[in-house]
Amino acid sequence: MIPVKIHIQSVIQQEAGQEPEVIEQDLVGKFEAKANGEWTLKYKEHEGTVEEVFTSVRSHQDHVTISRQGPVSYRQTYWPGKKVESIVHTPAGKTEMEVKTLSYRRGCAETGGEIAFSFELTMGTQELGKYQLSLKWMEDE
């Protein structure tokens, strides 16, 4: 795997007409492109703390799967045009998560790339809004 610098941008639109919340993070991680077309991006958030989260992003031509392990853990696949359910494990217990993926794209250049997708999120019976997630990476020298 290649060491990379990762810029993550999350845009959360909880209600139509409301100002979206934008969260940006710069992290270090690792990237690998396999011969079968699968890309893997791995990184840690809040490294060295009790809130440490290990994230693995597996990108395929037509869908992406994100696995997170930490205080909040889940494995969720984002597939355009489909609703996909998963279970989220939190310190307070388990809850169902459902995503309806609206868009997905990915692109790779010689020294970096991007995975971007948007989805509507429902936790239990509560609609949490529309999310856009962008992960851009560059080789770390």
C-alpha cells in the first residue's frame, strides 16, 4: 500500500432550505489499486485517543463499501439507485441504518485520486438528511 495524504469533506443537509453543515479533515493513510479494479483507502481518525476510528474504503466501478471500527462501528455499501441497510454498533447499543445512494463517482490520476458519493440517511425511523462525501488523496512523499 502507498502512503497518502487524504482530504475528506462531508456536506450534511439535514433539511431542505437549511444551511448545510460542512466538515473537513486532513489525515494520512494508505492507498492500494488492485488488478481487479478495486481501490482500497485506509486511515485512522482521532488516532491514539479513546475515540480512535479505523476506516477502510473499498471502491469498485459501480459501488463503494465503508467499514468503520471504533466507538461507532458499521459496514455500509453505497450503491447508486439502491437502498441498502446495515447495523450500526454504538456504546448505547445497535441501531439500523439505511442509505439510499444518489450518486457515485471515482477517478484516479498518477499521484492521487478521488471517491465521491451522495446519499440520503435514515437511522431507525428518523430521516437524517442528505449527505455528500468526498475523499481526495495524494501520494505522501
